[in-house]
Amino acid sequence: MSEGGDDLTALAPRHSACVCGTVRTVTLPPRTSVPALVAEVWDGQGAVNLVWVGRRSIGGIEPGTFVRARGRVTTVKGSPTIFNPAYEILPKP
């Protein structure tokens, strides 16, 4: 956790969170109807998936980018996930 974000190892489902970390991976899951961009964000202790529904790319969201994101946490396949988060690209700490 850094830059004012919540601890990624302690995210609670159905609660709002502000998370900070480095984008580790960016994927486009195969979907037949609605595209989605998934970025895994890692803070050195835990990870959260940020999912933007209806997007295939977002300028600046790539592995190595440091981001702060806000939104409501849910759990998808055992992983904390935030759908359509508000986000900021920050300089690396």
C-alpha cells in the first residue's frame, strides 16, 4: 500500500476502496458479446483486478504503470475485483 491506497490484502467485498499499485498484467478476456479490459494491480503484498467493461484498451494502462483506482470491491473467481473504476495514472513512487 502506498500513495494513500487501501491494503490490497484486506479488501472487503461490497465495500468501496481506493487502491494503489503497479499494473502487472493487462488482458482482454475472450468474450463474444461485450469487450472487457482487465488490469491486475499489485502493491507488493496483494493484487486486485481492475475491469473496464466495454473497453479494449486504455491509453497509459500497461504493465509497469503505477495507478490509483477507486470503486466497489467484488470477488470474481476468488480474486478481489473492481469493475469500471475511477483511476489516475501516477508517477512511480
